[in-house]
Amino acid sequence: MLVVLSVAVSGVRAQGDRLKTSGDHAAMRTLEDGTRLTELTGNASLVGQGLDLSGDIGRLFFDLDEAEVVGNVHLVTDSLELWCDSLRVWQLRNEGRAFGQVRIETADGVRGFGHRAIYLRDQDWLALIGNARVLQADQVVAGDSVTIDRRKGQLESFGNVIVIDTANDATVHGEHAIFDQETGLGIVDSVPVLRMREGDGPMTRVDAELMVFDRESETQTAIGNVDFRQGLSRAHADTARIVGRNLLVLTGSPTMEQEGRIMQGREIRIWSVEGKVDHIEVYDEATLTDSTPDTLAMEFSGIPLANTLSGDTLEIDFDEGLIQSTRVRGNAHSVYLPEDQESVVSVNDVRGETIDIRFEDGRVDVVDVRGSVEGSYLFYERRFEAPVDSATADSLATAAELAELTELAAQAELADRPDSLTATPGHSLATGSPDSLALASTDSLPRGDLVDFRSTAQAVQYSGDQTHFDIPGRRIDISGDSRVQHGTLILIADEVRFDTERRELLAEDDNVVRLIDTDTELIGARMGYLFDPQTGAVADGATRYSDGFYEGAEIRRIDKSTMLIEHGTFTSCDLADPHYHFNARKMKLKVGENVVARQISMHISNIPVMVLPFYYKELKRGRRSGILFPNVNIGVSSRDGRYVRDMGYYWATNEYTDFKFEMDYTERREATFKIENVYVKRYSFDGRARFEYLRKFSEDTEGDEWKFTSEHRQPELWEDWRASAKIEVSSKNVTRTNLSTNHNRDLIDGQLYSTASMSRSFDSGASVNFSFTRRQFPNADDGDPIDDARISEFNVPLALSFKSGPVIGGTKRPGNNLAANFLRDFTWSQGYSARYDQQRREAFESDAASGNLRYGLNWAPDKVGPLRISSGATFTDNWVYTNSEKLGYIKFTAPDSSVIDETIRDPSQDEVVDGSDNRMALNISNVASTDVYGFFAPHIGALRGIKHKMIAAVSWNLRPG
């Protein structure tokens, strides 16, 4: 029951305990539960304690210390103003709750909106609930609810969060956000999505697990599984940082994809102008992967599936979205497949210190590689091409002199025309044998099968100080200590031009150009070479073979082993001004066979003394002792100092054996000594032995190295024995397979394997076998005993076996002694073996010896009716002794679970085994079997009968113990 006591007085004012109230009308009421209230209607106002509250209706609950204002509510405090439809205030709790069309404004200019609000005055804390929005400066924060903590200077939003950055035209969506109003830092930590656009550029979208915004530095950071999209560009990383409006920094396994190009590295930086990518930088293990023609993967195996570019750093420039240039710095590497692959499929793989690429209309135009350049050009011709004639060869060089060289190379095909200089018809010199690396081109690819590109393509290896690739012109220019290799042919010059379309090489050098093939070498001022038909020409050339020196105004190589020399000289004197020489108008040198010349004049000290119409000399090599002059190479380099290469002596000891002694010497680095012995005795034995020793002078090297290899085969030893051996041993560390050569690239064998064996079979049927095997793993000891790498293994097995035989001899016959006939059904066998095993590891050593003996007795009487019966017993005794020790090591682990790279000896984990074991075994077996034959006649066509056989057997085995 509501008791109403009302006083209707216009302009009434009442004084409460805490608030001053006023209104057009006032009424006091008491509710059924005894609660007293005063209701003010018409311009209700409650003022007090820094709070000014007004509205249409006001209610004061005195006993509850509660006040309520309804209709056009306006609240003013010292820190904010609030407007709403209704507001309830608790004075003691300093709490207010607003409902309906809530709007706030703080003293520092923050505005907020929502359906409801909660205000804690003493904590200076406010929450907007229901479609909440807060506006501050040029930023809008919206969500299902937004809280403002003025003491902490924080703003927090929950549920369907939207953050709008009007200055940067960016929005962020998420489920939770918090902002520090003093530092300007903001965090969206639940399903954040950033969208932004610059001008008329494409929309940028960033998805992540967490986003951090720094208003002061204008930086936005996305963290955790970041996905970035802008037009046709897409990137993924662990972390992305957007600086201002133009820079994006990706870290943590970043990957960026743009129009078929994929970039990867440890950090990627992307600059944009008006929403378009303008510049990209990739750092640390940077790679750029581009697409290749899809049809190649359907036709070839072993071919690269993409164009790749990699290095320490990678920079890419764009103009209006089109790529303009690319720069790679540090450990630069490029794999490139030309776009036109119709007639010839090719791949160019090059490395250097730097690579610069320029593009024209989005296509590669020019590539420059600098610094220790090494590359390979692989090509596969899909069909036969027309033979190269002299007119085609003229296009090899723009300079007239180089054109003449290549014309000579092309005309070398005509060198087999018969005359007195070249060869008689049908002679082997008349035609050049094809190079083993020259591959027959196919007019079409095999259907249904993939072509193995690596094994079928021809390879051109090249190196130099720098290279220039003219992609449209299909040309590679190599300069500075240039070296080109095609098959067994090597071209060395200061400058080399390689026409990849015509397969032509041009070389020139201020000093000399060198053309090396197997055991022949040509030098000259200028040189041209054609890959097909593998001919070359040299101007002002010279060569050396056997004990002779050959020079000529023009030297043409018409095949791998034949050279034609025009207006040449030859001598065996190795002085700069030889004591004598021969001049010849034409010469033909067949390497390893002979030299033929015509119109010869002999000169002594440049004085002509004799004229010959014809000259012939045999060049076949025999076994003759002497200094190995053809292999001497003496010189000086700025890096190594003075050096002597391949100096040696050959000693033809006798008809059964010879020795070769060789030495290399480099003043500042090393000296290598090699001894090789070959021996052969026909029908008896043969073998070879080789020892190499490398002495190092540099203090920063690990020490001297040596290697010994040997092979021996002897099918008959002491008439009854057979023996063979293969030995490979070396020092602990070996840096290259052949210690007497110094190449930049060399494959090291994973292990060295040694074995030897001796065996003999006796007339009695017994046989003995003895052997040993040893495996050494050079370079396996890495100083880390934790991985316990194998160092060496050694095994020595010995076996002695006997042929099984009857217990007593003689023939079993009826009427003989029954006991003797019974014993003749017994056979016995025996065998003995022993073995020694040794194993060495970084932290483990083991030695084991074992022995085995075996005795067998078998009884097989004649058939008992249809049954075959046999019984047997086998006794074995195995003895094993093992002595091994495994040393314990540990690695410390840091608090962050990372491993400290330091190995510590831990004796508590040592494992030692020292003991023997003996096991004896007896096996008894019994078998009974019979054959069952059958026959049936199916009468099917010409088939009249089928005979079959079935074997039935029962066995019983016993192994005591």
C-alpha cells in the first residue's frame, strides 16, 4: 500500500543531508517497505559535493542514500559532463549509472556515446555500454563497451572493437583494445584486422594475433601470424611494423609474394608511394623466386622449377608498379631460365659478390655480376640445327680481326680434304672424332617420358672478375681472369664473349689467351671457338706437346686431337731464343700420334741452313726415364707468392715396374710430394701404390696431411693360395681428395676403405679363409664428443671349414658286418672360425674377440618302405670377449632452454664393459618324409592325363636347455 503525502507549492526548495534539491513541484512518499523518498518534478536539480545534476524528474531515497533523475538528464562534475535519459546516483559509493542515449564530454576533449554508462567518481572511471563510441583527437574507438580510466590514463574497448584513425585513413577491427592516453600507445589483442588506404591506391589489409599502435611515432606493429595484403601484393611474417604511411617492415620468417615473385629473408622492408610498392629491401639470406614456363616441368626432370635470386641483401625498385631494377649484395646467386625455350632449353646459374639486374617493360634486360664470378650455362637442343658455315661464323665478332678468327674456326671443317699435308683418303686423320660431350640433338622429345635435363644438357662452366649478360642479345661478356670450360676444353683469357644463341666463344687478352683440352694447350693473342662442330682458331698462337714447341700465325683446332698450323715454327729447345727451329708453311699436329709438315726450312740462330719438302715425326710416348717437363708450371702470384707446379721425375725401373716422383711448391702456403709405383707381372700379379704428403706453411691451418692408397691382385700365391688387397689410409683430417692438386672445389670421400684377403682350398675338401677390413672416416672428428662420430673400424675374420664325410669309409653292401653298414649311414662335419673387431669413435673405444666351433653328426639310412628317415645332432660353442669404454659428456642448457656450445666431461656417465661370455648349444632333429604320386585323366582336348607328386614330411627338433 502506497501512502502519499504531497505538497504542491510552486518554486519549493528542500535541504537534504548531502544534496541541495530543487524543482517546480516536490512530493514526499513512503513505500510499503518503509523506504522514504522525495520526488521532484519539473526542472529537478540536485547539487552538492562537486556534482550538478538536473533533469525533468528527480527522486531522492534518503534511507538508501540513492538519487534518481529521469528525462533530459544533465550531469556536470569537475572532470566531465554527461547527458542521458535517466541517471541513478549513490552518494556514499560515489557511483552513477546512466541509461538511454548516453553522451559524455571530458575536460580534455574526449567525447563518448553509448546506450548505458557506469561512472565511479572517486576512481574517475567511466564505462560506456552498448554500441559505445569514444572520440579523441583524430581517433575513434568503438565497441560493445568502452571504459575510460582517467587515473591510469587508459581507454579500453570490448567486443566488436573498431578503431578509426582519421589522420591516416585507417581502421582496426578486433574483439578487445586498450589505449594509454598519456603515451599514445594502443593494443588490439583479439582478432585484430587493420585496413588502410592511401589516396586512390589499393586497400591495405593486415591480419595478426596482436596489434600495437604508437601515435607519437606513427608506428603500427602487428605481431603473430601476420598476413599483409595490398593490391596484388601479399606478405606473411611473425611481425609487421608500419611506420608512417609509406614503410612496412616484416620480420620473423617473412615471405612476400607479388605478381608471381616470392621474396624471403630474415627481414623485408617495403616502401610505398600512393598505395603502390616503390622499393623493397630484403636482408639476411634474401631470396627472390620467380615463375618459369609450366611446360618445362612436364617435359624435363632435374630442371629448376623457378628463377631464383639470392644473397645477403636484396633491393628491388619499381616504377608505377613495374619492376625496374634489382640489386643483390653479398654471396649473390642467380638461377635464370630464358623465356624463349622453343628451340633450345637453357639454364644459367651464376654466383658472385654482387648482382645488378635492369628490367625493360617488366622483363630482364641486362644482368651484371661482379666479384669472384662463377657460373654454368646448361643447354639442351630440341632439334637439329643447320651446320655452321663460314658466313655464319663471320658474325661472331664485330671487330674484323676477331671475325677472321671465327671464320678460320668454321672453315676448319674443310680440313679433311685430301692433300699431302692432311691425310690420305680413309686415314683416321681425315675426320675429327666427335667429342664425348657433344650430345646428339633430338628433333622431338620422347613421348610419355621426361628428359633428364642434368644428364643430357651440355654444360659451359665460366668464371671471372665480372660478367655482363645481354639478355635480348643472348650474350655473356666475361672479363678479368676469365675462364670458360666446355667438356674437356678450357678457355682462359682476360676477356671472353659467349654468344649463347650461336654457341660461339671469342677471347682476347693483352698477354695470352689459353685454350686447354685434355693434354694439349694452345696460347695466342686472340681466339675463337665454335661449340658445334667444336673447332677453334688462334691468332699468333703457340702450343707445346711432348718435347716440342709449336708456334704459328694461325692455329686451327679441327677436332679434339688435331691442329692445323699456318706459317709456323717448331723446336725442342726450351730457351726464349732457341738454338734452332724449323719453319713450315703448313703443319698438322695429331696429338699423341705424329706431326706432319711441308715446305720446311731449318734455322740455327735464325740462320737458314737446310730446306726440306716434307717432315714427319712420331709423337707416341714410350716408357722412358726422365724429368716430366710437359707438366712443369712455374710462376708467381700476389696471393701465394712464387710457386712451382707439377715438377716431377719418371723412373722406368724395369719391364715390371716404374716410379713417378712429383712435387708442387707454393712459397707462402704449402708443398706437396707424391710417389706412385705401378708394377705388373703378367699372369702372376699386378698392383699400384701411391703416397701423397701435403706440408702446410701457414700458421692458421690445421696441420700437415697425408694419404696412402694401394691395390694388389694375385690370383696364384704359392701355387695354391689366392690373395688380394686394397689399402686406403690417411691423416686425421684431409681437405681434398687429391693432395697433389689445388682446386677451389673438391669432393672428399666419406670414408676410406681397406681390405685384404687370402684363401686356399685343399684336396681333402677343407678350406681356409683369412681377411681383414678397415674403414677410416677422415674429417669425422669435429671436436664434439656428444655426437660420437665414427673414426675407424677394423675387422679380422678367420674361418676353417671341412667337407662333410662318412664316419667310416667303404661301400655299404649286403652281407657286410651289420655294425659297419650301420655306421656307414652316418656322416660328420666340423668348422672353426675366429674374429677380431675394433671400433673407434670420438667418445667410444671397443675391442672384441670371438671364436666359434661347430660339430655335426647326421644319420640317413636307406628307405624304410616308402619312408625316408634322417636324424642329426649339431653342437656349437661360441665364445666372445669384449673390452669397451664409452666416455660421458654433457652440454649445459641455459634457463631459456638454449644450448650453451660447450661440452663438459662427465665421468659419472662413463660406461665400461670388460668380460667374456661362453654359450654352448646342442640341437637334435629328426625328419621322416615320403613321396605320394598321383595320376588322373581329364580328357580335355588333347590333354589325356596329369601326373602329380606330393611330398609329406614330419619333423621333430629338440634343443636342450
